Amino acid sequence: MIRIFLFFFCPLIVSTVPLPYAEWAHYHMVWLHNTHTNQVDIQAMFDSYLEHHIPVGIVNIDSRWETNFNTFIFDPEKFPNIRQMLDNIRGKGVHIVLWMTSFINIDSPNYQYAQEHGYLFNKTLKWWHGEGRLLDYFNDHAVNWWHSQIERLLDTVGPIHAFKADESDRYIEKLHDPRITWLKYRTAYYNDTFQLLRRLIGPDALIMSRPVDDNLEWSPREIVFMGWVGDEDGTYDGLKTALRYMLESGSRGYVGFGSDIGGYGTDSSAGPLGRTKELFLRWTAIGALSSFMENGGGGEHLPWKFDNETVDIYRSWVNLHYSLIPYLYTEGTKVALYQNGTLMLPCNDIECFLTHAYFLGPSVYVVPVLRDPTPKQTQLIWLPSSPTGKWISGFNASITHKARSFIFEDTSRLDRIPFYVRQGTLMPMYDLEQSQALDAYKFVLWGKITRRNQPLISSLYTRDGQEWILEFDFIRKHLITRFVHWYKSNDDQQLTTYTWQFCQYINEQPLCTSERQQLRDNSWIELKSLVYEKNLN
Ligand SMILES: *[C@@H]1O[C@H](CO)[C@@H](O)[C@H](O)[C@H]1NC(C)=O
Ligand SMILES: *[C@@H]1O[C@H](CO)[C@@H](O)[C@H](O)[C@H]1NC(C)=O
Ligand SMILES: *[C@@H]1O[C@H](CO)[C@@H](O)[C@H](O)[C@H]1NC(C)=O
Ligand SMILES: *[C@@H]1O[C@H](CO)[C@@H](O)[C@H](O)[C@H]1NC(C)=O
Ligand SMILES: *[C@@H]1O[C@H](CO)[C@@H](O)[C@H](O)[C@H]1NC(C)=O
């Protein structure tokens, strides 16, 4: 590793600037409703996911973790050994998210001090967790005092990787002060929360907050890469609403976001679990095929509380999502760098009207299924245009469809929803069979090579800030990796050694090179058996 470091990462090319956001914005996050915010339940949830071999990358501890809302002190009765619990979770490479808002309630231990020092806006407001006053983000002393409490929290419990900054900003409108608009207050609230954590823990810090919810814009676009679209019901109408807000978020230029799998609210007609297994799994598919896959809320969200089939299907979607992370992170980073795109864009063809079909990055196309499966069920699906004129079925690469055409797709299975990849996409993916540690890549060519593929080139951004080009050399039949740039990251000191192999997806079973290479400048693999389309000689 040291040798590679000296050879390929000359310090002159290490940037002092980090990438816009950290890769873990795409990891699987799990959390429990605030009625279960305590150490025993959260530890049991975490352990059970691992026992069921479902990868988890983020644990969110939702509201009611503190002595009172936004004291930033863990309630010692609910969390007797919080440091130990968090160290244990972080030790497994898992990131920690904590809930917050910008309210201090009148019965909170830090209220009187803040009030006496003029740190709060001068109006007590009823909000969804009691009665309190909003922090004045335009008073430097107030902000310093707020920061000192968060710094003390991190000193006490170790690194927190993000806050889930929940709704409080909009209550500023109730002050009826024309100088402090909602826009001004929310920009200050979300930006301050994000910038503070970046200062405290470095470029690994993120913020979880709302992009579009309730048809309104919440967070500033430049800082939220792990958005969620608020509280929807655990019904198909809820799923439609979540899709509507996600696609609206994408249209308005937010990069990455997701929704509470299964909905936050419950479905009163669905029995004791609060949602049906069918709805939960249809939504799991959308969660997996979103930028941010996260699961939690009211009622039951733990897959094993439904049945074993639910566990198996849920796990298969989490694994699929993880395999897509290098693609999501690369495409998300590109649009974040240039501030000119999103990872979830609605299909705006007239043929897509009311289908909620969308593009996940430039090369994947997803069609939600908004009903329970029934035997022999099919759905009419529009396939939009594709540079090579074709789409490859995401579940069976031997099936190719013509672009700009309607097809009937089988939607009778609960473990699948239709998704397609543009033929000719060179996609960086994680190879989870090779390594669960996310350090083995597959560079996958979807479909047969056509003339329209050339030149065939793709980028790759790694979680420790390396930028790479993957390029075909058609004359020598090589796939070559070229090092481009090294951005600052939290992992500067311990560079990861990645390996890769090449695969072509043209059959049910991938055709992969037996050779594996280390990801190095000018490392290459010879492609002896590339499959071309007939019209290409
Ligand atoms: C706060 O509100 C009270 C009651 O409405 C008012 O008397 C007081 O002057 C206000 N203080 C400030 C600093 O605006
Ligand atoms: C967010 O905060 C940073 C650092 O304080 C500042 O440079 C930036 O301009 C702020 N952005 C917005 C949108 O206010
Ligand atoms: C579900 O899976 C568990 C663990 O693999 C097994 O012990 C149990 O028998 C299964 N239950 C059913 C109903 O198949
Ligand atoms: C965004 O801008 C970059 C740099 O100008 C360009 O290469 C890229 O194609 C643009 N992407 C989109 C989605 O418009
Ligand atoms: C994949 O598609 C082929 C047709 O191209 C079909 O024969 C095969 O059964 C499919 N495999 C699965 C697992 O659905």
C-alpha cells in the first residue's frame, strides 16, 4: 500500500478540496419510531439486521433520545451505555445519525439560559413535540452556544456523522416578522447544521433533511445528499405521494434522496403490523432503486416481523442497492460537482404520464408497481429513448427491449419490479460476493457492444476521494483504469486498496474475466471474449 501511495499519489495532485458529499449517503439506513428510542430496542434492531445478513450502513436514532428535545444530552435512563453502544456500531463501519430540530421547549433544562441571554425568538410556539421557541440563527452568541452543546455531545459520545434535521424551520412564519422569512431561516438552520458537522468530523459529515415535501422546497440544494421526503402513509397512496415528492425533488435539482420504506404513517386497515407485506415490499423495491435507501417509521418496519419470505426479498433488494452504489456515487458526484442534475429524474415522455416512472442516474430506468401482485399480472410499460436504441432487463440481461416502445412486463412476482439498464452502459458496481467490505469492484458492460458505444468510457469516484477513468482500448481489447485526481477525504491516512474485474452482462449469468486487478493507474485487463452485436465487424 505504501509503495502504491508513493508511486501513484504524488502529494502534488492531492486536492485540498473534498468531493461534494460522502459515499455513505447511499448506504442502507435503519431506524425505529420514537416510541422505541432506547438503547435496548435500537441495539436489538441493529443486531437482528446483522443476524439476518442484511447489510446496514447507517443507524438513525430518532427523536426522544435526549433529556429534552435539543439539549444534545442522551437520556441516561434510556441509554445507560451510549458511548459503548455507539463505539460498537461505529466499529462495524456503520454511521450514526441523530435527530434534531431548532426548537427549545419551555420545559427544557437549557431553556432558561437561552431565554435569559436572548438566544431565542421572542414567541412561544406550539409544535409537534410540545411548546418552545426557535433558536435565533442570526445571533452569533446564540449560534456559538448551540455549537458548544453539539461539540460537548461529540466529545462525550464520539463522532456523529449526520443530524436528521427535522421540521422546525417553517414555524418561523408564525412570528410574522417580514425580516425573517422562511427561506432565510431554513437556509441558516440546515446550512449551519451541515457546516458545523463538517468542521467537527470532516468531509465525511452529511445532513439528512427534506428536499421537496408537501410540494415545497426545504433544504438548500447544495448541502443535502441524503434527503427524505417527509411522512407518508403506509399505503399505495402514500407510496405515490413519496414518488411525487421524490421526482419533484429531482426536477428541482436535488441530487440524492429517498423515502421511508413502507411509509411513516400506518394503514389502519392493514392489521397489527400497520402495513401489508405486499405494500412493504413494493416500497422496498423503490427504496432500493433510490439514491438513499432507508427504512423506519410508525408501525412495523422490521422485515422479519412479516415473514421469512419478506426477509429474503428485503435482503435481495438491499444487496442490489449496494451493488449499484459505485454507479450512484459516481453519477451523483458528477451532477453535484457541476450542480446540473439529479439521481432521480422523472420520465417526462407523454407516454409516461401518471406512471411515476423515473431514471435512476443516466442509465437506469425504473417503473414502480403500485399494486399487490396477482397471478399472471402484467403492466404496460413505456421504454424511453436510449443512445444505443435498446434497454437491457435489470433482472435478466438476456432480455433486450427496443427503446421508444411499449411492452407488457410481468409484475406477478413480489420480489421484482421492472427496471432496465441502457445497453452499452459501462457501470462501476460493487462485487459483494467478492468482498462485503466494499473494496472489490465489477466494471460491468450491459449488453452487447455496438458501434454506437465507441468510445466506451466511464468515470469512477471512490469513497476515499479518488477519481478514475475506465476506458476501452478497442484495438488492443483492453479495459484500462486511469487515475485522474485525488480529492481530500476523511480516509487520507489509510488508503483503501481496491480490486476490480470486468463483466459483460448479456446472459442470465454474467460473463466475467477470471482475472482481478488492483485499481492502479494504467492497470488493464485483456478482454478475450467480448460479445459484439452482429452489425459490428
Ligand atoms: C418579547 O415579547 C414581549 C411580549 O410580547 C414584549 O413585551 C417584549 O418587548 C419582547 N422582547 C423583544 C426583545 O422583542
Ligand atoms: C453556508 O455556510 C457556509 C459556511 O458558513 C457559507 O460559506 C455559505 O455561503 C452558506 N451557504 C448558504 C446558502 O447560506
Ligand atoms: C424462518 O427462518 C428461520 C431462520 O432461518 C427458521 O428457523 C424458521 O423455521 C423459518 N420459519 C418458517 C416458517 O419457515
Ligand atoms: C453538467 O456539466 C458538465 C460540465 O459542463 C457536463 O460535462 C455534463 O454533461 C453536464 N451534465 C448534465 C446532466 O447536464
Ligand atoms: C431469462 O430470459 C430468458 C429469455 O431470454 C429465459 O429463457 C429465462 O428463463 C429467463 N430467466 C429467468 C431466471 O427468468
